[in-house]
Amino acid sequence: MKEFNAMALFRLSVLGPLVSRDDLQHGELQKIIRELAQKEYAIPNSNRRFLGEKTIEAWYYAWRRHGIEGLVPQRRTDRGVSKLSVAVQEALLAAKRDNPRRSIRQLKALLESSGIAPRGTISRSAIHRLLQQHGLSRPTGAASVPEEHRRFVAEWANAIWYGDVMHGPTLTLKTGRCKVYLVSLMDDASRLIAHSAFCTGETALDIEGVLKQAVLKRGLPRKLVVDNGPAYRAATLQGICTRLDIRLIYCRPYAPEGKGKLERWHRTFRDQFLSELDVSRITDLQDLNARLWAWIEQVYHRTPHGGLAEQTPLARYQQDLPKIRQLGQKAAQLDALFYHRVQRKARKDGTVSYLGVDFEVPYELSGKTLHLVVDPHAERVVGVEDAEGHSLGAATPLDAKANGHRRRRKPADSHASSTVTTATATQGANLVELAFEQHYAGTTHPAPAKDDQETT
């Protein structure tokens, strides 16, 4: 299964509010792009934190035409090289440093008005690249109009899910003192908990495990709204959502109102579950999760909810069962959709390592770069793929003792290669004859005497 380009996944995450819309009203595209350009991003392999409107717009249309493949970056041949003259570059940098609030439009007008650059000879993109190269690029100022927040609810169940992690208590388990974290996925329309589980961490792997159980039980959501944290930004989670056709949307940092319903559930959970939990009965994580799932199914899902006109979350969810997107044919390959791809270079003896364990791969892959397909939850290696996602064979744990008795595969012409190669007649020109003709050009070719041949 093909691994998605990390930058393409990042660009898709930026476009979340656009690609998550089934249709856009007149003027909405530019409005949303303008809002996206004012946000701060953790751009991979870059110190920048902001994106330009033209850049976001270009990504959007590339996604419309080619899907996620259209978001894979194409390397510029002129990257890092400014085509502006030295005099124009110096004038631009000096003008920007003199007044950092000057926009690209103002800088362009200033140079043209002062006669440093003839009108129409410098482009906005050239100025932008120069400023960016020298760390002088800055976003436009934030709008003075306060941001508008309105209460809303999804029309159908599974239209929107929210994901979040709540810090839980520190418990004494068989393995010792351990802090636990509650990873949850909630449906917007019904307030139903698609799945929730206590984990010993809040990593991408923990979130992926909860997501896998959620889609098995409740089908596929159209959109998944999550935090902007590193765990949710993991390429593995983004790749899984892309394969399942789930639009992953990130909340703006420090804006919890984006997931207000889930935040409210966390408060209910603390008041009704954690306050009633008898920790003396909890010996391991399995005990804790068994009580969590029982409480969700028997209490929370069956309690009338004020936000649902006193309807229970379960009843509201079941109301939309005919409209819920099921896994369908993806159910049979669900495990494979959640596998991770780990890049490795096979050693000369045809082995690679994963989590400190050596595995043998097909010997013809020795010295080549490949992708190990691993089940991260079971910590096992499933197989080997190339960069395009095509299977290259199996990966088996190394058994060095068994290899001592295994018959080695040898090249078919190994016997011939160990003997002196005999001369053969060739058709057409060859290097020996060409050298012979050039060396003796214009002279009589020496020929061995018959007597010499007879006496040897």
C-alpha cells in the first residue's frame, strides 16, 4: 500500500475547511482562503509559520484536479536564486527593513515610483521570494472585526466526529504507579461516543487504535475534527484518514470552542464516572476500560440529553442508521489500512531490523531501500513493499542457526565464471579490432612467421 508524501498530507490538512465542504457558495472560497492565510502552521522542514493566500489557492485547485497526488511538491529549478538585479534586491531589502509593515504591493510601488525599477519589470512573487529568503516575509495583519462563533449541529450522525485526549488520574496498577489518558471520539449530531479508551499515553498510535475500534463499531465519519497537537499531525494518522476517505480537520490552536461538545462531555465524565470509580477494584488497564465501556453503553448512551431535546444519544444515533457510511469492502482490509510503513535499507546479508529484532527479506533486496509493513499494535512485521505500495515479499524473523544448514542459492553461471573465459567470434565492430586498426593505421600489419608458430 503506497505511503503518502508527508508534505502532501500537511497541505491536505491545511485545506481541511475547504475540502470538507460539499459545496461552496459564491465568494466563500476567497473568504475561507483569507482566513486560512491568517492562521499559524507548523510547516514541515521550515521555520515559517504562515502561508500566502495564492499558495493555499493553488493547493486547493491542485487537489481538485489530481487529489492528494496533486499536493506532492515539485522542486523548483530556480529555488534560492533571485532573478532581480543586485541593485533592486538591495533597495527592496533596505525598504523592508526600514519599515517592516510595508506590504509587497507597497514595496513594488515604492521602487517603481523612485525609478529604481521600471514599471512592470518586477513581480510580486519575485519580491516575496526575496523577502522570504532573507527572513523578512510577514503575514498581513489580523482582521479588526471580532471572530464570529455560532452554535451549530451536524444534520446527520457520522457527518462530524470530534477527537480529543483528557488527562486522567494516576493509578496504582500491577505494573506500578501509572498515569492514564482518556482518548475519545464523539459524534456531533447524536453526542454518541463512537469509541473511548484509557491509554498509558497520548501518542498517534493510541489515537489510531481508538479510531480503528470506532469505525468497526460505528462506521465511517465524513469529517474528523481534532487538536493541532503533534500526535494528531502524525503522518500515519493522516494517511489512515486519507485511505478511509475521512477529512481530517485541525482546530485552531488555543481555540477549544471548536470542540465544545466533547469538552462538555469530559466534564460530565469527570462528574459521573471518575467521581464514582472505586480505584481499589482496578488492577490493570483492562479492568479500567471494562468499567469505562460498561458505563458508556449502560449509562451515558441511555441518558436523555438536554442538547438533543431530551432524546438519548443512542436513540438519536440509531435514527440515522440508513444514512451512515459503512466500511463495506474496506472491512476486509481494515487491518492493512492501519498498518505503518517503516523505511529501511536492507543489509548485504538480506536482513533489516525493527524494534531491535532482525528480519530476513527476499535476498534480491540486499542493499536496496524498502518499506517494512508493520502492525504497530501487535509489534509484528507483516511484509515488505516498495515506495509505490507493491508487495515485495515476506519478512521473517532471522534464524541464524537454521541458516547454517540452509542450502545457499548460487548464480546459474557460477561454474563458468570460475574458469578462464574462452574467445568467441563476434559480429560487427569490437573494441579490440578498433584499437588494432587505429594503432597500425597506414602501416603494414605485422604477421607472425610460420616458423615461429611451429617452434612454439
